[in-house]
Amino acid sequence: MSNKKLHKIIHQLSVQKRVLKQRRKRKLWKANKNREQNKKSFKVAPEVKKAFKYTRRTNQPIQIPAPNNFSLIHNTEELLKFFASIKKYLDKQIPVLLDLSNIQEITPDAIALLLAKLTNPRFVSNTKVFGNRPKNVELDKILKESGFYKIVGIDKSIPQQGIIHTKGNTTVDTGIAVEARKLTASKTFGCDKKLQPLYRTLIECMANTKKHAKGDNTKDETWLLVVYNDPTTKITSFSFIDTGVGIFNSAKI
């Protein structure tokens, strides 16, 4: 073999060795970068660390007090902070107890949000959620009829719904829309009324959830309807909610 060919082979081997070394460096750099990113993503707040140690030591859930005015419309920021606090612990598999004992006011919109969150697997993260009863007798009755006590294990019986009715589905359910219309006509007007605008609005809400809420998921999102009839004023209010991605994140623009 000539010297020229030998030098060429040696040069090729050195180039290959350099390339492999660079690849190893790049691979190591990416691994370290991912490790640092994982450390940041799994960084735990001090109060969550403390809560985790407490639950391990006492075998008791973390108690989270609800705002006295339990309303999304009238007390938006406080109620959203309440749910954010719940989510913070559930994401770390720490069981929580929702302390509703001191609430003085509750509105149907907040009940709808509460039920929608607690029945959403993405929110509860396969972690146990407990709850207690408010001292206010009227609010206790409303929460019992809503089905909240069944969800958190206070009362396993099927709630007897009188002034508040809760229904949920993943499809456009004309039966539920008709039932809500009839309930409103009976409770508010004392007679059967068609109330076509109400019926069409509920159907449109169901259709929007079906079309826009699931995003890239294959499974349809569940919607929840809460119908509340005030026994004093005879006013019937409706709260319709889903916890999907929404129109702005699902529409292809």
C-alpha cells in the first residue's frame, strides 16, 4: 500500500473519530439540558412540600377553606384562587378536603364549576377529594340536591332534586333541553310554556361543546347544566359549563 493511500485512510479515520466525538458531546449536552428542564418542571412550592409531609405523617387530607361568598359571578378572583389552590395539591397527588363549613352565599354558576371540576379526571389527577357541609341549612340543602355530597363521599344516596337540578352529557341531548324547559315553565310560570328561545339556547350550548371543547382529544368533552329555581322569587337560572379547550384553541384559523 502506498504512503498516499495510507495517509488518506488515516485522515478518514481521524475525521470519523472527530464526528463521533462531536455526536457524543451533543448527545450529552441534550441529556443535561433535558435534566435541567425536568428539574425546573418538577420544582415543588414550599407549601406543597410541607403539605406532602403532613399527609404522609398524619394520613389526613389538606384542608382548603372556601371563600364565604362562593360565587363565580360576584366573587370571581377569590373563587378562582380557591380552585387553583386545589389543583396545586392534586397535581402532586396530595388529597384535599374542601372546607365549605363557613360559606354564607352560593350561586348556581359556582355549583356548576365545582361539579365540573370534581368530575373531570384531568383536574382531580386520580387523587381523593373530600368535603364537608356548610353550617347554613339552606346552603346545605342546595349542595345536597346538587350531587356534591355524593361526589365527595358524604352521602352516597342519589340526591332528590327539588330546587336545583344537575344534568350532564357529551352529546346534544334534546331530552334534557325539553326537561329543563318544562321545569322552568312549571316552577316560574306555573303552567306549560314552549319557551323556544330557552330550548334553542341550550341546544346551541350543547352543540358548541360537542364541536369545540375536545380540541385534539378523541374523546368528547362532558358538559354540565345546573338549573336553579329560587323558591322565594320563582326566578329560574341556568349555568352551562364544560372544561374543554374552548373555541379559540379549537378553531382552525
